Amino acid sequence: MKTMKQYNLKEMIMAIALSFAILLSSCIDDKLNLHPTDPTEDDFTEAEILGLLFPTLISTMHYAQENRNQMVDQMVGAQYGGYMVTINNWQGTNFGTFNPSTNWVDYSFSTIMVDFYSNYNKVKRVTESKGYIYAWANILRVGTMLRVTDIYGPIPYSQTEAGFEAVKYDNVQDVYHNMIADLNNSIEVLNSYILSSQGQESPLAEYDNVYKGDFSKWVKFANSLKLRMAIRIAAVDTEYAKKAIEEAIIAGPIVSNVDNAFIPTDDNPYYKASVSWGDLAISATLSAYMNGYTDPRRSGYMTMATGSTYRGVRMGIKDIDKSVYSGSNFSKPAFNAQSPLLVFCAAETAFLKAEAALKGWIAGGDSQAKAFYEEGIKLSMEQHKVSIGNYLSGTTSPEEYKDISASGNNITVSNPITVSWDNFGTTQNTKLEKIITQKWLANFPLGMESWSDHRRTGFPQLFPAKDNLSSAGFIGAVTNTSSRMARRLPFPDSQYRGNSENVKKAVQMLGGDDVANTDLWWAKKP
């Protein structure tokens, strides 16, 4: 294995030790104890030095750390994606009522960017932007930065080495194209590495808590990300996207549950927020759909509420009483402390293909769309180890949601759909809604993905916020937006203070005001 000569090893080891003193203290101590006084560069391989950085790089794709998860994946993703609702009043401030505090709006940008790039740039520098380790890091970069661009829109991507105080932003189309180019390069490099290292134990297995150093699975994951991204932009960048869709499918995305990507944890943040803190409940939208469909996955998604039923909480209740909604009358996420965090599952691949076939982006038309749609449902049922029964032929609709503590929160789905492909409407739009709705159910709790799907398609039909407390600074000129979900988050105030010129250019790229009511490029109807 090649050792690295062109960097200050002591500086690198100290930086790594400081960055991972809590997370990986035992691993670091084991290495440093070999040479407690003066380790030399020849005592460490590239994989040993850089491997310590990868748990943090992986973690930014779905945070396990409870505070980060709450601020990013719960408050924004899970809430705007229709999976969960935050039920702590926080002195009247909440994303669900469209009046988050300024520092909350900044959090997803500043935290993810710093967590990821402080480690990624070390990998880039040491590897000189070459080799299989750098290729792996770039797959993780795409998996993480996709979250950031889908939250805010234009972001710094092509230039990030110098930090974020004087860095230019890239428009969303360029970000997507650059990310897909990075995936293409990583896939090529890793495929070559796989061929050259057959039969050898991966030197990075101990640092990879998802696939244990199996880069053939990381290649599948990369193709899956590529397919996800290409579908996202296909309505506005069709010819480019069609090529990327075809390439990803031919190359091989995740199509079996054995290849699903999960981040393990022994302190699941959704469990902690709902059970230990009482800050989180299941969304009323999710319980209404799953109850109406008699979905066999319900017990795996949510706890049973009083009355032997599943009952979520309406998003956006003004001055919500935590003591009421954290009690047994309402369902919580059915995670335990050891439940792993989903990043990508095989069911999503099937639903992506179903949409592509329905829209004519791949061959097959309606019949192939139906086949992929039903395959996605079957894969999800298999993943959650439940019997599918007669679910595919279901003709029932989402149930009316009833809040037993406040009837003013009751609501129904305006134009309900069923599960059966051939039932209750045969238009392309109805079939697209079926695909996206079942994809939403299968992707629980990937709120960022579901929020993105809702923004670009309007599906699933999410219950609107009960109370809209937005100000012009968050939602924008249109204030009667209780019937709509937020479309993005405004750029951080910290960027206006430290990177003002570039942020102003980024706002111009948006094609609208820097508010939560402005559509991103891929969400604008062509």
C-alpha cells in the first residue's frame, strides 16, 4: 500500500484526533499507542490516516447525532416530507407554522457544510484528488450535498476549498450536472479498483459502517443516487436526464434489499426525540394514509395510540401543547434505540423506474410502469418483513383524520386515491400520484426525498399546516400559504454577513425572492 510523503503527518494525526476524540477515540488511541512519542509517516497507510474521517462523511447523509438530526432531519425533512411533526412549542417558533428562528434556518447549511467539508478537504488534499479513496469520498459528497441544494437551491459546490466566507455559488442545474459528473468518475474509478483488488480484504472496511468496505455496493449506491437525481430534474432538463437515467439503470442501481444503505446507530435520534424528549410525533398525513390503506407496515412505522388505532398529529398547530400531543393519544415513530437510519432502499429504485416508464423517459409505457410500481410495493413489504396480502388490489382511500383533543384540527384528503393501479382513475397524473404516494410510504423516514417529490409533483397530498404564522421574511409576499408546503429555506443570514456579494448572485439564480415560497429550478413547471 502506498504511503503518503507530501504532508505534515503529525499535523494530520492531531487534526484527526481532535475531530474524532469522542466518536472514534479507541481507534485513534490504538494507532497512536503503537508509537506514543513520535509516529512517522511510514507507520500509517493512506487508508489508515484517511479512514478515520469517513464515519463523519457518511453521517452527514442522515444524521444520527440527536441535535443535528432534530434540526435538519426532523424539523425540516420529516416535517415538510409529511412523516413526522415536531410538538414542542419552543416559545411559538416552529418550521411547521412557517415561523422558524433565523438561526434554525441557517442550521442545515452551516452545519452540514462544515461537518462535511472540514473532513472532505483533508481527503482531497492528501489523495491529490486521485484514487479509490477520493472516489468514495465523492460519492458521499453527492449524497450529502444533494440534501443541501434541495433545501436551499444554489449552493457552493465547484469551489469549496477556501471555506464559505468568500465562495461563489453554483446554480442548481450546474450543481446537479457537476454531482452527476462526480458520480460518473467515482463509478469508473471504483470499478477499476474492484477489478484490481479482487480477493483482497478492503483496508477501509473498519471505517465503513454501511457496506464494510464492499465497493461494489458503493457503486450500486452511486448509480442509485444518479437515478434519483436524474428523475428529479427530468421534467426541466429532459434530454440530459434521460441519458443519465439510462446509464444508471444499465450500470446497476440498488434493486435488492440486501444492498439497502443504512447507517447503524445505538442511539436512534427519532426514538430519543419522541420517547426521551417528547418533541416528536407521527404526522397526521401519514397515519391517515396508512390507516385508510390498512397498511401492514403501520406497526413498524408508528406506535399504537389510545383506542387501538394509529393517530398522528396535524402539522402547524399554533401554541401546541406538548403535554397533550406527546401522550398516549397520539402515535410516535416506532423506532428503538438500535434502529438504523435509512439512506437508500431498493423500493425507491423501482418507483423511480415506474415514473420514468410512465413519463416515457425509458421504454415500457404504462404496463412497465405498473410492473415497477407493484415491484416497489413488494420490495418495501419485504424490507419491513410484513405480508403484502391483498394490498396491491386495495380500493380504499385515506381515512379522515380526527384529532380527539381538538376537532378543529380534523381534515381529509381532498382528492383521495387508492392503491390499485387500475382503480379510481386512469389518467397519467393519477398514476403518477399513485407512484409518488407509494414511494413516499416506502421511503419512510427520508423526509428530504419526500419533500422534494412533493415540491416537484404535488404528491403525496400532504395536509396543510393548521396555522400559518409566517412573516414576509420567511414565506415572502404570498402570506396565505397555509395550503402549501414551504418550497425551500432562505439562504443563511451568516452568508449575507460574510459572503454577501456571492449570496446576492445566488438569489439572482433563484429567479425569485430569497424566501421559502420560491420554487427551485427543478420544481418549476415547464
